[in-house]
Amino acid sequence: MATAFPGQTRRMTSPRLPRRTLVAGLPAVALAGCSAGDGAQTSAAPGSSPEDDLGGAEPAEAPEPSADPAGIVAEAGYAAEGLVYDPPTGLLAVGVRRPDRVLVLDPESLVVRRSVQVAGTVRHLGRTGRGGTVLVPNEADDTLLEVDLRTGGTRSTPVGHVPHDAAGTTDGELLVADEFGGSLTVVRDGEVVHTFEDLEQPGGVVAAGRLALVVDVGAFTVTSYDLDRLERVARLPAGDGPTHGVLPAEGRLAVSDTRGERLLLYSVDPLEQVGEIALPGSPYGLAGDTEAGLAWVTLTALNEVVGVDATGDTPREVARHPTVRQPNTVAAEPGSSTIWVASRTDGVVQRIPR
């Protein structure tokens, strides 16, 4: 059993799996995307008709790869999904299932250095703004788990209903998108300090200085919140079916419009859409390289990953690589053009060097 964080108290509950429904006409990829659940309200983007209300978008169900994956590939574990590269420690983390655990990998050899068991569900991973700690939104238990990469120590904090994504500010707050709770929970030192409750189905969250940026997969919007004043700043449309967001460059937010098959680019402050690029192939997983000004985007329908220059208002493709099957998540080493991709179908991790 992993060592607890100092002052941690354990919350004893029975795991509660999120209830989910499939939307007609969408790929049936169980637990792979930002699906709507029973009782979750969804709405179309502003100005769209009720017929366009399809709920949260999903990644495509990937075909067999048509090309050998670039770089090297190593086994990880069942349903590998969620990747985080941590620059302060130089370590890579991936979530796997059966049993649920976080694997800490050597980023070059992909050899497992540490395994931390999780009493719940591992899907997407985040990291703290200061580094050294991986964030595990536990959808089955409505908690946020912090995992120390160096020691394997953990701390669990109760948050909103079905936390799907998490991110950390450089000032120490942790931001949790409670997908079926319709809220954004702000955590500091293991305690909830604030909850924004004006969302519908938040699926992605990004920390940008003292702003929290939330991708609402049910309302098809992106929203910014001021973490000092604890109030909403702006809310804009985010395409036909957004799923995730990432910071690819200073003052820039990239959002994968999975259903609309494009990458949307926004300025952060003020929040405004400044550009977009068409990316056919169900763009889904994102990683940002702020040193190089790149957004790395996985195309789940094509088993590819694309590098997009996001330094200006006109994003442009600068790299493309074949990947392992079902590339739902990607991580990037800042400034190096080295990336990693996880295969949820085959349970492997791929390293693509510069």
C-alpha cells in the first residue's frame, strides 16, 4: 500500500460506477470518452437546433493500423489511457486497469519504475502546476487522488460527481471537472475551497495562470473563471462536439472539436477564438508543448498523431506520425518534440523521438 500524504484522512466508501448511455449514431467505445450518463442534461451549442443535441462527443473506434507505429512500443497494461510527462522529475505516468493503477515509467526505455494501486477507476491523468505529482480523477468514487511520482505516496479528496479531468495551477490549486456533477471543484491542500456550479457536463479543464479554462462537452462551450475573484469571466461556443483542451503556447488554448473534426485555437485573456484547423480523423487526445508552441493531437479514426504550430492565429500542421491502435491520449516533453502515445485497445505505450 502506498504511503499517505502528510495529514491525509481516508474516505471509506463503496466504489460507485458512473451510469452511462450510448447515443445513437456514435461509436460505442465504452469508457473511452466523455459520454453522457443517465440523468445528465446536455444541450447543443448556442444557436443550434434541438436536433443537433447529441451529448458529449466520443473518440472514433479505431481500425487496425495501416502502418507500423513510429518509434518504440512497450507493453503497459490493460486499457492504457491517460499519459502525463512530468518535467521536474523526468518521469512518465500512465493509467491502466485490472487492477486499476498508475504506472511510473522511464520515459526513454518505457520500463516500469513504480506501480501505485488505485482503489477506483483510472482513466485520464493530470499533473500539478509545480510538478512531481500526478492527478487521478476517480470517477467511480467521486474523489481526486494525488500520486507522488517520487515516493508513490497518495492523498484522496472528495470532489463532485464523476470527476473526469484535473489540472493544477502553479500557485497550488487543483482544478477538477466533475463531468456529471456539472461543476468545477477547486482544491487546495486536500480541501475543497470553492465549487463553480454553472456548467452542464465539464469534460476538460486547463489551468492558465490565475484562470481556469473548462471545456463543457455537453453544452459545446469553453468557459474561463477568475480564481482570485472566484467568478466566471467568459463563455464561448466550442464547435460541434469538443472534448479536451490544452495550452500549446503562451496565452493560447487549443480545444479538440472531436465531432467537428478540427482543432480550435483561442486567446486566453481575453477568451476569444482566433483560429482553427481542419483535422479529419476524430481529433481527441491533446498535449501541449509551450516551449515549441505546439499542440499534439491524436486522430483516433486514423491511428495518427499530428503536431500543430499554435504560435500564431493561423494554426498549421508541422508533423504527423503513425501510432498504435486507439491513440486516446498523448504526452509531450517540452521543447524536445518527443511524444508518447497510449493505446487503450492494445494496452501499450509508444515513444516517438524527435
